[in-house]
Amino acid sequence: MNNKEILDNAPCGATHVDNFDLYWNIEDRDALCWQGKRKSWLSLSSDTEELRSLADIKRIVELEEQLQNIVASGYLPKIMEQRILQNLKGGAL
């Protein structure tokens, strides 16, 4: 999933997502994993170190949208536009 899809599919209460696209609610020392089929949070420990903050992902999506608006405005030199658009399609800058 891309960053936008991760945010769009996040259940209410999710704070993080792991590299398997499982959503987590992590507050203090408690870790709850979203079980989509059961529509509930289960207390589990995560063996993965690849948790991404949904707040960070949200900010990345906002910045990517702003960058696309800047490119669309024609403000940047053409060579920069091409590089930025190429990187946005690849999902990273």
C-alpha cells in the first residue's frame, strides 16, 4: 500500500503500521494489534522493528500533495519538475 492507502485503511485508534500492513495502537507500553476480521484490537507484542507512525505518514502525504501543487503551478524549472515527478511516482524523494 502507498502512504495514502495506509491512512485511508487505518482503523479508528490506530497509531502505527508495520511492514506487514498490520495496524497498531501503541500507547505507553501497551501494544494492541488490529484484527480486521474480528474488528477488534488484540493485545500482542510486535517482533518487527519496522513500525511507522501514522502521524508521520500523514505529514508525508501532506508534503507530497504540496509539492505536487508547486510542480503544477509551473514555478519550478522543468528539469526539477521532471525529477520531482519521477521521485513521487516511485514513492520517495
